[in-house]
Amino acid sequence: MMLKPIFTLFWCSIYLPVFAQKEAVYTPHQDTAVFACGGEVPTPPFVLKKYIEEHLNYPQEAIKADIQGRVYISVVIQEDGKVTDAKVVKGQELGYGLPEEALRVIQSMPGKWKPAISLQTNKPAKCHYTIPVVFILQ
């Protein structure tokens, strides 16, 4: 007699949570979402390394102090290819004007990039892109 209520409670505890689940719905927030680049990555309208080398001015105070290193600049490439939100994410500790010069060069890039293509929507998407700027004394 006691087995019937126990058996019923057992099955209810298994099946009721299954029926209570809702279907997951993906709702993209394209206005504010910025992703790491996936799929087709953004590309500049020029050879990036060559542009940086030609436009980089090594600060005199860094030359005198024999300072070398890398400064990493993070940017957001918008859906229309515009480069925005440039900021130093690594290399600030080098000092001697190197982070400021790296930021200046990246912010002065001409033209628009070919934007990243989203893997989910197959359309242009905003994405973060990090650019290393190398300072080497020769």
C-alpha cells in the first residue's frame, strides 16, 4: 500500500521539472554588443605593419633612456569599418612617451577597414581588435 504513493511521488519529481522548462530564445543586442573578432576578421585598407613603421616617431626621451618594447592598442572596428575607442591595454608601464606615440599612430590611421563578418548573422559586426606597436632601437 505504501509503495503506490512513493512510486507516484518518484515519477512526479522526475517529469514535472522537465515540463516546467522554457525554450531558450536568442536575443542579440546588436546596438551595444562588441565581440572578439570571429569568422572573417577586419582588415585595414593598407598594410598595417608598413603603415605603423612609416608613421611611428620614436620619442627622444625613450631613445635617451634606451627604452624598447611593445605597446598593445585595443580598438573597436565598427560595422561600417570605422576605427573607434582606441586605448592602451598593455605597455603603459614602458613610459617615456611610447604609449602615447603608439596611440597617436593608431588613431591617425586613414580610411575605413573592411569590417568583421559575424559567424551567427553573416553580416558586418563590431569587434575588438588589438594592434601591437613595436618600439626597437637599432
